[in-house]
Amino acid sequence: MRSPLSLAMCVWLVTIVASVVTSAQSAPPSPVQYDAEGKLRRPTDYREWIYLSSGVGMTYGPARNDAAPGNFDNVFVNREAHREFMATGKWPDKTIFILEIRNPEQHVSINNGGQTQGAVVAIEAAVKDQARFPDAWGYFTFGAAPNLTDAAAPLPTTASCYACHKANTAVEQTFVQFYPTLMDVARQKGTVKPTYVDHR
């Protein structure tokens, strides 16, 4: 006959195991997925993530002199990473940003001024994966629409985006300065890089 103590221990262990299994089943899979060749799979549900901000006609090079409207740049980040950033001001491993670039359109429907967003032009990604990338972050492009690729290899470290993100970003290698609500969090948590310069 089992003693009351051993019976209690069995019940306790079953409860713990059930809890662990339930947690594992309810935890969402990471949106950072690679194929057999090590290419990043393009997330198809990124528009269900956290929308951070949009820029219009942005350029990091010489200022535009033409009057044509610029593209819309929409930025999304996975929910788990956003939740961690809001709590700590830091990006956890397996953070993924999606940059969705869309054409501007004028005179759509009843609109008589300004621009609305049109078709997707291109999709790019930034991923924090400390085991894969020497400086923690890797950058990807899935090409141009309508021929977007389902997966992409990281851009070579000689690509200009690596140096630009290192030199000009406010938090780690991310342009948090363009996301007002997150910049407030970074200031409160003290995670703004000491080298960051506000050029306004």
C-alpha cells in the first residue's frame, strides 16, 4: 500500500507535468523560421503582428529633389519581442522586424489630396539571432513584387545596411527613433545607445 506522502508526491508530479505540457502546447511558435538551406522563411502573417510606424518617402542618402510622392515604409515586429521591449527596453533573441514597402497612390476613391497606400513593392526583414550572426543582427530582402521569394539568405555583411544600422540606430541595431512610443520606453529604461545623436 502506498503511503499518503508518496500518493501526494505522485499527484504533485502529475500536476507539474500537465502544467508543462499545457504551457508548451499554448506557446506560439517563433516567427523566425529557417529552411534546410538556412534561409529565412518569409512570414505570411506579419500584418497580425505589432505595427510600429510608417514613413513616407524616406531616404538615408541625399535628399529627394523631385516632386513625386515617395513610397510608404510600414514596420511590424513580432508580438513576443514587442512585449519584452515594453518591459525592458531591450530586444530579445529571435526578434524579427518586417519592412513592408508600398506604392503611394493619389486620387483613390473620394480622396482629392495626399496619398494612400497601394500595392506592395518589396518586403525586407531584420532578425536578432545571436547564434547565427556575428553582431547578433542579420538583414534580409525577399525581392520585389510580384516575384517575392518565400525564403531569403542573409545579406552579406558588406551590404550597406549593416554599417548604417550600427552607426545610426537608437537602440541596439534598430531605428527605434522612428517609433515614437518605443523611443519613450527606451528613454525610460535607459537603453538608448550613448552614441545615438538626434539630428533634429
